Amino acid sequence: MAKQSLVKEFFLFIKQEKKWWLIPFIAVLLVVGGLIVFAGSSPLAPFIYPLF
């Protein structure tokens, strides 16, 4: 059995178990995580911090 990537396996789980509500949850977590990484390494950080 070939190894599957984590992302592919996660989407197969969502499809199989019909847990479609997880997709927006994961999307929001990725966006917030991206904002935090961007805010920490950007000269615009003082303007992004008030959003949180």
C-alpha cells in the first residue's frame, strides 16, 4: 500500500464520513495562521495586530 499524503487522506476522511463542516473550519484556521505568520515578519505588523 502506497503512502498517501496527509492532505489527501484528510479529504478522503471528510468525503467518507460526510463531515463537510470541517472544510470551513480548516480554511479559517489556515487564514488566521497565515495572518499570524505574516504579521510577525512584516513591517506592516503594527497595523495588523489591532485586528486581533
